[in-house]
Amino acid sequence: MSTMQTCLGDARNWIENHRAQALAVLVLLAAIVFIIGLSLSWFVGSKSLSTVGKIQTPAQLKVLGPNQTSIEPIEISYDESRGDVTDDNGNVTIRRAFCVQSDNDDNPSAGGQEFELQVANTTNIAGLTINVYHVTVNDSGDKSGTVIGLDGLNRPYSWSEKGSPISFTFINSADGTSSLAKELVANDPTYGTYTDVQKNARPLYRYHKFEKSDLDGYKDEKANAATNFIIECTWNPGVVTNADGTKVSNVKETDMVYLIARGTSGN
């Protein structure tokens, strides 16, 4: 008998005597091959998906002061040197400057991205109106601007309102006007489960979504890193007459106004 035949015979005898162990080895090898196949399929599929549907990093939204400097709480005390005015009926109008930075630190070359701006206020002051405007940036020394002052780095700025007030949509108005926010709901987003809140302390929210084409400097699918705005608040600090004929005193009344920037998608 040849050496080859002897080796084959020995192998056959070993398999006959160790059938269970050999079967287990074959099953294990098959399982390993199957797992490798699944891993390769997942890897190829993942690479394919990342190529077809690459996810863009969200914009880093910030509400800032003029020239993208830090913003302090907006002071709304009457200040004629900043462009505040009073009309013949005693109505006071104050205007303050801010901007929304909506670019991405990871990809600054992409410029500003779309965002949603929300304005919220408490409703203690009867007849308070709030408007937001786009801006024309003047030479820093121009004294004719709608809003003039110093930014967070003590540099002078001069901005003027541009166009008509931006149209906002109320989120939680009780009657579609700016007079009052509706009753709190269960698990309210502002107060949670707390319900003992005076009606005029409930913030009244409105919003406007800014597409990329609405942002400052938009051209060739690219916008400035920040978009500038002026917020304008008008009210009568004395006694006012409501639409139903009742009179209300705004003397010593105060309100809070909030500016909130949010992303417009899950990207």
C-alpha cells in the first residue's frame, strides 16, 4: 500500500472515531463565515448609506449683540441717546440691536444656515407691541441710524431698520392677539407640572422661520455667518384704554422679553 493510501486510511479512521468533534468544528467554521459575511454586508451597506445620505452637522446657533459680540440683558429703559422716542400720545418706543449667528464651527465656509427665531414675552403691560426688523448696517459713526451705540467690545455701531416688520406666527396666544397667552397645558414646556402661575406671567410665544435665502448677505447659495436684527417695543407707560373700553394702568408694570434661536430640522 502506498504512503498516500496509508494517510487517507488513517484520516478516514480518525474521522470515524471522532465524528462528533469533526461535526462541531464544521458548524463553528460555518458560523464564523456567516458572521464575517454579515459584518462585511453591514460595512458595505453603511459606507453606501454614508455616501448617499451624508448628514450635515447642525448649525451652532447663538443670539449675540451687535457685531457678534456678547450680549447683556437688553435694557429697555427709555434712553433718547440710543434712538428711543416718545410720541404726542405718550407712547414710548425703544429699539435694541441683536444678531443670530447660525454658521457651523466645523465648516465655517458653508456660511449661515436656516433657523427659527422665537420671541416671547410676559403680558403685564397692556398694549405692548413687539416688532422685529431686518437691518441695514451704516458706517459706525453715522448718527442717523435707528439704533446707535457701543457693541460688547465698546466699538460704535449704527444700524437702521430695513423694510416692514417681520411677520411672526403666535404659538400659544389665547385669542390670536398679543394680549395674553393661553391656559397652561399638562406638562407645560415652560412650567412643567406647576400650574399656579398668574395669567400675565405666562410667556406668549411667536416664531418665524428664516430660510437660507432670508439671511444677510445671501448670494450663490451662501449667507453671512450672522444675521442682524432690531427688536422694537412700543407701549404707553400711563393709563390705557382697552378695546372693550376698560382702562388699565401700566404705571410700574414690567415685562420680560425673550429671544430664542432654534434649528429648523433634525440635521
